[in-house]
Amino acid sequence: ECLQAWAAHVYNMVHHFDPQIVIIGGGVMHSGDVILDYIQDYVDRYCWLEPGSVSICGAVQSDYAGILGMAYLASQA
């Protein structure tokens, strides 16, 4: 159920923001191979874009991605 909820959330973000890439981070990426494949398949199957138009990938610093992003935004203010 969690995978379907996460995939639906990414699907909604793709339809709202039209990104070329979606980066997922955090502790859930310890099972990233399963999660990323499921979400990529869901987006490719159900989004209005051509399959493969949006890449779903895991953050390199998966455990600290949110903190690093916020630190970057704070330094730009």
C-alpha cells in the first residue's frame, strides 16, 4: 500500500510541476531498488507523458538529502 501511495504522490507531482527528474531520498532508499522500480513503472504507465520522459532516481546522500537541500536554500537567502 505504501508503494502505491508514494507512486500516486509522484504521479500527482509530475502532473502539477512537469519535472524531468524526481529525486527520492531518506531512509526508505535503503530499499531503493524496489521502490524506484515500482514508482518508475507507475509513472511510465499512468502519466500523460511518454514513458521514460521522467526519470525517478534516488538521492546520492539519501539519508541527508532533505537537510542538504534546506542548507542550500538557506545559504541562497
